[in-house]
Amino acid sequence: MANTLQSKKRARQGEARAAVNKARRSRIRTYLRKVEEALASGDQAAAAEALRGAQPELMRGVTKGVMHKNTASRKMSRLAARVKALGA
């Protein structure tokens, strides 16, 4: 348990950051789910549009420290490949 004023404040700040990060991560997952649903429906135009919406959210998550850069790049690459394959 935090005893000093400084450690109590840091504990409060940590809880606040965790809440922000949780919301941001949830938002990213929602955008990714939209892409997955569009892919499942077989509509390439909708999937491409959803992918264009998801890309900035993923990269924002990287800049905010919610996810690693390579993780976001890997997800984008795999989704883009699936959208492209849908058209072929």
C-alpha cells in the first residue's frame, strides 16, 4: 500500500492512465472487429473502407504506447493481405 503522498499520487495517476489505455485499446479492437466483420461478409469495398478507418487507430495506439509498433504493423499487414485476397 502506498504510504507517502508521492506514492499515493503515483498510484492515482497509474489508475487514471490504466483507464485511458483500456479505453484506447478497446477502441482499437472495435475498429479491428469492423474489418473482420467486413471480411466475413465478403464485401471487399466495405473491408477496404474499414481497413482505412482502422489504420490510424492502430498507429495512434503505437504513438500513445498502448501497443508495440511491430505488433500494429503486423496486424495491418495481415489485414491488408486478407482484404486484397478477397478481391482476387
